[in-house]
Amino acid sequence: MPIKIFSHQADPDGLGCIILGKKCFDEVDYTLCKNVPDLDYKLDKFITNEEYLNYEKIFITDLCPSIDLLDKILNNEKLSSKVTVIDHHISNLEKTKEKDYSFVNINLDGCATSLFYDYLKKHWALILPDKTLKEFVELTKLHDTWKWKEVNNLDAYHLETLLHKLGTIGYLNHFVDKLDFVSRHFKYTDEEEKWIKEQLEEEQKYLDNLLKRVIYKKMDKINYGIVYGLYNYRNILSDKLRENKSCDVLIFIAVDNETISFRSISDIEVKSIAHDFNGGGHDKAASCSLNHENERKIIEKFLS
Ligand SMILES: [Mn+2]
């Protein structure tokens, strides 16, 4: 029977989990989700239509369903025996500690791809000790935990650059092919280096334009930068603002992904800001969905 993976879309960590799944199991179906409400919606349909009966195992990676959906899984024995949630977001750790959801694994030490890798190795013994795959997981972790900056590992940063260049499906297919179990060091090919260079040039142009469109507003001693932009630029812009120290918190409204991202530019914690909008995430990077109510609240608070 095939394996099903629900994962976080549009970042190397969420996609890394699907790539691992595809390297380990013969038959994998996957569903990409923008955020928790999107996951809840898709998962609810999957449960109601009894699609889970067609799968041997169901993984939910880099995201965790809401309590309503977790309870729905918990109360369905057939389903809960198949589900494993692998996540590393602190807000999900807080929300799941009330009850004993034995199928939920949240570990703050790592990223979803590295946790999924360890899980597969331990419980399924399916991952070969492959050097390239292991290094790919390490790079994904460096990228997702922002440690790549400390150690100046541009290979890790360029996973995201390649994702922007190739698009979600292109990235998945490319890395499933590249990680071919011919054990050698992970290294970008000349073609990949060319893609990275082209993408970085394009991103620089868009970024220059975006920087001019940021609106700054000071409230309660915190300087906010607010902008509408393409989702792929949320981290690129926050890196730039961090260099310039131009605000404390970035509020990035991405219409193309229907999300609002909150990024800490100085030392302000942003998870609680996302909480006010029914979102969540990490202390320095959090998000919520871009729905009518949240957009109205942002406009009233910061843009009027
Ligand atoms: Mn992640």
C-alpha cells in the first residue's frame, strides 16, 4: 500500500520531507499545505472521504494539525495507528502538550527534514547510509534553522535560491533525481551554479524595488516595516533589513501564498504577534493566514 505525506509547501524543509519519502518508499502520494488552516481543511476531507484506508502510513511533516483535527485522529483508532506527525515548531509543542497524542512527535532540536530522516532510519530502517542524502539533510537543517548564516554556508542558503528558480514541483523532481544513492559529497553541478547565479540576479532587482515599498510605523517603541510582496522574498527582504537595521519587525503580506509572515529583525519575539492573528511559528519567524479578517486588522493597526 502506498504512503501518504502531508507537508509544508514552499520551503526546502517541507519539501525535503517529501524528497526523503520518495527516496525511501516505492509509492508516495503527497499533498502540500500552505499553513495549518490549509492542512486542517485538506486533512479533514481526506478523513471524511475515508481516503486514509488506501494508505499504509500517513506522515504529516513540518506542520501540526489543530487540536480539533488531532482529536479527530485520536478518536479514530484505524486512522491514528497510521498517522505520524513530525514537527519542530514551538507553538505546536505548546498546543499539543495538553493531551497524550502519541502519534505526534515534536522536537525543537532540528528541522522537519532532519527529524524525519532520523525517524525513518530508526523505525523503518529504510534509509541507506548514503553520504549525499545525509549531507542534503544537513544543508536543509542549516537553512531552516538559519544557522547557515553563522557558519556562512552558502550551499545551504542556495537550496532556497534553487527552489525559487525551479518552483515547487521542479525542486522536488530535481532533488529526487540528484540524490541518486551514488555515495559522494553533495556538490552543485555547473548547471545548478548557473541557475543559482541567474536567480540571485533576478532577486536583487526585485529586492531593490521591494525595499522602496516598505512602510515604516513606530508603535509602542517598536518599529514595524510592512510590505506587500511575493512570498519567496519574505526571508530575502528580512535578511536585507537586518543588515540595514531599518526596523524591529517585518510584516510581510504575501498575496500569492495567502499568508502574512512576521520576521524578527532586531530581538523582538514575533510568535506572539502571529498568535494575535491565529497563527504560530518560532520566536524569530512566524506566520498566519491572509484572510479577510487578518488583513483588515493589519490595515487598521499598521497602515491607517
Ligand atoms: Mn521547517
